Amino acid sequence: MKKAVSIVMVITLMALTIVSFSRVASAEDIKMVGVITKIEIAGKDAKTATATLKDNKSGKLVVITVNDDLTLDKFKDHRIVEGDEIRCKYETVDGKNVSKIFRKTAGC
């Protein structure tokens, strides 16, 4: 009897561990690869910028809002410019596509 109870407890503990540590992907996370057609930085000290990318798969133009300081610095230093191919992951928040990852495909 003790062995059966122990096995049930171990299985329950393992199931709870798997459920608690598994990361559920957000349904709104979207990945894409595309070429930058336009970059707009809102002033020199701005904390946001918008980049328009042409999706390689569909050919649609997607406007993405960029908030992270590293990418904004790359825009300002011209390390990321129009015509660069970008791999990005973004989510839709309040009708805006907000970037989570924004990198050159060739490395940067």
C-alpha cells in the first residue's frame, strides 16, 4: 500500500512540476523575416521608433513599434538601416505591433 501511495505522489509531483515550468507560448507572438522599407525615430531622445517591414512570405507591409534601447541605438548609429533584412518577433498590444526581438538576419 505504501508503495502505491508513493508512486501516485511521485507522478503527481512530476505532473505539477511539468505544468509549472512549461512556458505557454502567447497566441499573439508573431515571427517574421522581412526587409526594412522605412524607419521613423521620434526625435533624438525618443524612447520609441517605428519600422515598416515587408514580409518575405506574404509581401505585406507590417509596421512595428520598437521600444528597446539596444535596437534604438542601432537605428541612431545606422547599424540597422533601410534595406536590411530583419528577423523579428512581435505581439499586438492595443492595436500596435510591439517588437520583442528585432535583429538582422546576417547577425549584428
